[in-house]
Amino acid sequence: MKQQQLLNWLGVAGTLPVLVALPAQAQVEPITPMPLYFTEANLGSVGIEKLRDTLFSPKIQPEASAKLPYPKELDSLFAEAKFLAQESSPAEPRFSKIESVAQAASVIPVTGVRLNRTDRGLEVILETPGDREPRVFKTRYGNTLAIDIPNTQLRLPEVREFRRENPTPRLASVRVVQQNSHTTRVIVTGTEVVPAAEVVPSPEGVAFSVTTPTAAAQEAPEPEAPAEEPPAPTTPERPEPEPSAPAEPTAEGEEPIELIVTPTRTEEESEDVPRSVTVITQQQIEEQASLITNLGDILGQTVPGLAPSNQSLSEFGQTLRGRQPLVVIDGVPQSTSRDSSRNLRTIDPRTIERIEILRGPTAIYGNGATGGVINIITKPGGEGRPSFTAEVGVNGSLSHLENSLGGMGKLAVSGKENNIDYRFSGLFEKIGGFFDAEGDRIPPDLLSTQGSLADTNTVNLFGKVGWESDSHRLQLTVNYFDTDQVTDYTTDPAVNEFDPGTQKALAREGLELEDQSEIRNTLVNLEYSHPDLLFGSQVEAQVYYRDYLTRFFPFDGRRFDLTTEDGLSIFQSRVESQEFGGRVEINTPLSEENGLTLLSGLDYSNEDAVQPVAIFDTETFEASDGLVFEQIDDRPWVPPLNQEKLGLFSQLRWQPIERLIVRGGLRYQSIGVDVDSFTTLDGNEVGGGNLDYDATLFNLGAVYDLSNELDVFASFSQGFSVADVGLVLRGASAGFSVESLRPEPQKVNSYEIGIRGSWNAIQASLTGFYNQSSLGTTFDRETLEIVRAPERVYGLELAVDAELSQRWRLGSTVSYVEGENDVDEDGDYLPLNGFRISPPKVTAYIENETLPSWQNRLQLLYSGSRDRAFEEGVDPREVDSYLTLDYISSIKIGNGTLRLGIQNLLNNQYFTSASQLLRLGTNDTYTAAPGRTFSLQYSAEF
């Protein structure tokens, strides 16, 4: 691309015959009107410099120089040609993206980054051991200077990159990132002009003196003989094109040199992992949060294989490849033994640095990860002086602004003092009433999926403090999250007089309920890490405590033949859980020659959980026509139970040849459940007891590089989960005993194969998968229990992103999943129901940088139809397709950004798949989705 840009510019600008030396592998097209002669002779970097002098120095070619105005962009183009020439030189051996052992051994670690203000500007210090003289390569584009330091590796404790906004009045930002496995890049962006930098001596490591010349100085004519850059690295990274905006993630959210943690539990380049992984960056999260701040909606729009959101407090029915994923925050599981399907609603998106989604079962995480892993990684502590971020916003329905108006406010501070870094933030958000496209209020109890986001108040308090000394790092994170619904509305039961599916659910006013739907999550997490503690091993350890509560809307037990001995039937359940646990991971290099490393460790957790119910007076409820709830008692529904889990795992990484990486390992999982004797709501005595589960899980995968741009991968992995014991116990019959239950654990065998590519302007991936289990976990619509039957799930996922120009980008994902089970175990498989298997999903976006500081994006989500389960008598109704179109706009104003999001731009009246399936078989669960809504937010840093 760089060579072509250079030649195109020269071809249009003048008519001077030029002899250009480029590597043999460079692909260029004939250019007119200027004749160009290509030769295999290598002029080298000096020849490239002479070419520039010939074209642009008035002393050498005055006539040609007059015809050829010298744009600043050509600095990076000539630098690229220079590097390509050096790269192809026989004296400098080329390396593939998998570095050699000798090269890896010479990599210098960068253990810290410091910024010091000086009289001239800013000093940037990369802390490294020793006093080795650095070799650097500088590239300029726009107002940005990029400095590549080869044979270095960024090893900042708990932080994958360094970033500081506005370190001086004339510098917009300074970033230090890992460009590839052996090159560190320093990116300095000026507010008006491109900065200048030079290497200065420093006993602490690699240091640069950064200055910001005036705009007039930068517009002065170029010097007659540009100073030659220091020698280039052996494996240079090609200069980046001038970005019109922060780089859009590629086909699966993966950037070319991106480090990810989730698939292997150690940092790896995404292209070296034999699994399908999607990374949702902080930029994407902020972008999608300008529409709605619900993780279920954000992930449903951006993750292939994940079902669309049901736009509620719950992710009930939002499966990943047809199965339930495990949700973790900084390594802490968010699920409870009495599953509430509210695991994604435990943290505010604005607190998140990125989200990594491993698609498909995995043996490395243990219980619950049969659909994959959604790993939420919170923002790190800051750097240097305190930096403040403030954000305010309003939201609501464009058709009923007065009754739907909500707002939010957030304040955050981060920084670092000596060897202590920190980040603190507080957020409050209010969401008003929801209205569908026809202008009717949507019932906030949302019986289709157990609770709406409408009429909710959310508080999120977050704090992180890190301490480091030498290579030791200790970090404490505390997160408090609470979403509480406060509404006067509930569902009108009159809609149930119509045939199912013929009348949408309607709201009515007058609700009197003291304790309404709520999710409260408190997380305390202490982490320790050391990069070289035991025989060169990287060690990480963690202990955590989690206190969780979720409360549902009341229900009439008579609909499920559930009443107490004294005839009470109006209940409101809640799940209470307290859990503590920890993990230890040791990653040990065994052989540098073939990249052999061993990861071993253990996970442990101990949880106490219970599901009580508040009982309301039946006469008061009926006299008020279901509007007034007067609590008279509180009893256990699911008895108190203790669940203890221990997992031991070991994973091996091996690189037998340069282009092949193989990974494999096993995990032993043990789970014990202890339940005391209890009495069910309807008076049945149930004996207590202990349940023990254990399983040994395996995984094996390989990735092979077909070229530097294209790789293929294949994997086999096993997932593991236990049945929801509490769901079975709460409806136990008389004489039932816990020890007689003995439900077997579910083990899922998963097979996956895929191909992915990353070129200059296009990134794409295609994955096929198949998984099966001898015991399933299908939700039965009639009994509300779990069906234990053999299952098989299969599908395809496609993702494509393309950068048409510096101003235009577009992309799309396609997800297809199908599943079946054999309830009678007679070999005759029937389709799984629609709560497990979502219809085909297509997402697409087109994005334009309308002005240098103004971005606009249109995105759509299409959920297809599915009638197979209906035709074979599994689902009560067929699922119809629907389409939504969203608009997102952001513009830089002052020190901040103004974002506008409009959801359901076309104001389509539609019903989500979960709503169409009529969970309770009546119209009060046939709930329309919101119509056109807006969100306007402004955030600023100071």
C-alpha cells in the first residue's frame, strides 16, 4: 500500500523518469503518464534517500522540484520504501511473525514508563535494564510521531499499554504499546503539529526528548539534505497510514498485533490462538453505550454466535452458540449455583477496558463455560498526575419524552503517585419508561424475560489501587453495582382474554410494591503478579469475595399449581449468594528452542446460596385486581445450599516448526453440593444430603500460518456444567431426598475449524463448529425445569471488516446456529426450542468520518425467522424476523466528546424472539420492543 501511494503520487505529480528500487515481493501496477523503470537491483536505504534528494532538492533538480510540491505525508512513504529496501537486503535476514529463538533471547523488557516535563517539552523514559544503545525508526503521519524501538518488549505490571492524555498543553497524548512481540512503539500526538523527538542518554533506560515546534516552523521548507535516520530494526513494522479515527477492530474484534488473555489464561497474540475469539475494545464499548448501557445489547450487536439481546435485566435466552457462557469480571465468576440469568448486569460498561469473548466450550475454565467465556476486564489504574473524567447525559423515548426522560452522571479520577496507581469512579443513571413504536407503554415487569430496564436507577462505585515494587505487583479492586426498579406500572392481565399471540402486553398504572426488581453485586478482588518468580515462571494469584442479590417481580403461583398449605399463592422470589474463592497460575518456560511452555494452576470457590420468597396477602392482591402487594411472610423456596468447587489444570504450548503452534492440556474439576433438610412451599418434607461431581476435561488445538496474512486453526475442547440443583429441589415431592437426586454433570465435546485473514484494508474470518453432549440442559416451557437428554449443536460464523478509505469503513457478521436433542433417547432428534437456539443473525455497519472530528455510524441488526421447532411441535409459535437500524454520532468539542445515539431509528414495531415464544403461554409475555429512543452524552477529561 505504501509503495503504491508513493508511486501514484509521483506518477501524477510529474514526468521525470525515475529508477525506483523496491523489494522483489512488492506488488505495484504500471503508472502513467510518468515512465517508471523497475529493477531487481537493490539501491538500499542510501539509494532511497538519494531518490528523495533527486526529486525534491532544488539544488539537484530545480525544474522537477518546482513541479513536485513536497507533502508531509511523503516522509512516511519514503521511510517505508527505505525500510522495504533494507528488509530485502541479503545482509539483513528476514524473520516471520514467529520470531527466532536468538531474537527472543535478545529482547529487552520495558518494565515502566515515565513522563517528565522539561523546558523544551517532555521527556519520555522507557525503563529498561542495562545501558544498551537503542535503534529507532520514526514515522510521521498527520500530527502524530511514531517511534519504533526494536528488540524490546513491553512488560508493564497489569497494564498492556501506557497512555497519557494532554501531558503538556501542546501534546494531545502519549502512548506506549507493544507493536509486535519484539518491537515497542511510542506514539506521540500533537495538538496542532507533529512533535519532534531525539534519543537522549539516560541511566534508566531508553529516553526521548520530545519537543513541539510551532506551526510556522513546521511549515518551513524541508532541509536540503535530510538527516539520515538511525539504522532500522531487523524486522521493521511498516509505518501506519494516517488514521482518520482510532483503528476499528478487525473481523472478530481482533487487531493484528493484539494480546488476549481469555483463551489460554496467558497473554498471547490473537493470531496464535486456535480458537474463535472476539475482543470488544473500550472504543467500541463507549460507542455502543451511546445507544444503551446494557451489556447484553452491546454484545448482541457485536459478537458473532451470540443471540440478540432481549432488552431486559436478564440474558435469559441469550445463548452463545446455543449454550450458556460463563461470565467473569477480572477472573471472578459472576454466576450463582441457583442460576438467575442476570450475569451480564453486574457492572457498568463505562468501567470496562475491554471484553474478550471465547466462543465455544473450553476445558480451561471449568464449570459453566459450555457456551464459552465472556471475560470482562476493568480499566487499569492511571499514570502520573491525577486525571479527571466527567460525563453527563440524557436519554428517553422520542415519542414520549416527558414520561421516559432519564439521565446519567459520572465522575472518575485516575493517576499514579510514586509506586501506587489508582482509579476511582462513581456513576448514577436513571432510565425512564419504555414505549413501543405504536406509542404504548411497555410493562416494566416484562414477564417475557423476567424484568425490564425501564424505570430503573443504577449506581456503580468502582475503585482500584495498585502497588508495585521491583517486579512485584499487588492490586485491590472493589466494585459495587446496584440496579433498582422504581415504577408505578405493571402488566394488565386483561390481555390474556385474547388468543395467545394476538394481543401484545399492555401496562396499567397503580402498582404498590415496596421491594421491586433489583440486582445488587459487590465484588472485592485482590490480585498479585510477578513476571519472573520461580525458575523464570510468571506467577499470578488472586483471592476474591462476592456478595450478590437479585430480586424478581412477584408472580401468582396458581399459574404453576404452587400454593402453600394455608392457601397463599402470591410470591416474590430473590436469589442471595455469598462466595469467596481464589486462583493460582504459574506459566513456566520449558524450552526456548521450540517455544515450549507449561501453564499450571488451580481454581477454588465456596458459595452459600438460597432462594427465599416473600409471601403476600392473597385477599389484598385480588381486591386490588393485582395491583397491591402486602407482604405477610418470608420463607425459603430453594433451601440454603453450599457449593464447593476445585479445579486443577495444566496447559502446554509447543511450536514444533516455525509456522505451527500446538496447544493442549487437561483439567480436573470437582464439585460438592451440601443441602440441609427442608420443607417445600407446599409442605413436602425433603431430606438433605451431599452431592459430588467430578470430571476430567481435555483440549487440543493447533494454528498454522499459511502466510503472514492468513492462518487456519482447528481445536477440540470439552466444557463442563452441573444441573441447577436448586431448580429441582424447590418443586420436590413428598419423601424426596437430596441424595436420591444424583444428577450427572454435563460434559460437552466441541469441534471447531476456521480460517482468518488480515490484510491492509480487509480482515475476515470464517468458522464452523459442532458440539454434542449426552446430557443436556434444555429449558422446558411447560414445567420450567431442565430436560436431561442428548444434544448436538452446530453452526457457522462469518465476520468481515473493510476500510474503504481513510474516511469510510464497513463490516458485517453472519451467525447461524442449529441444535437438536433426543428426549426419548430413541435416536430420533427433535429441534431444540427457541430459548436455546436463536434464529440466524446478521449485523452490519457503515462508518464515515464526515469531518476530522466528526464520526457517523449506521448499524443494523437482522434476526431471521425460525419455524423448524414450531413445525415439529417443540415451540408454541414460529419466530418471525425483525430488523433494527441504529445511528451513532460523535463529535469532538473542546476537551471532550459529544455523542448522540438513536436506537431503532426507523421506529419499527417488533417483538424479540423470547417475547414471540410466549414463555408462559399467554399474552402478558408477548411484549413489544422499544420504539425510537435517543441518548445524548458529553464526556470530558481534564
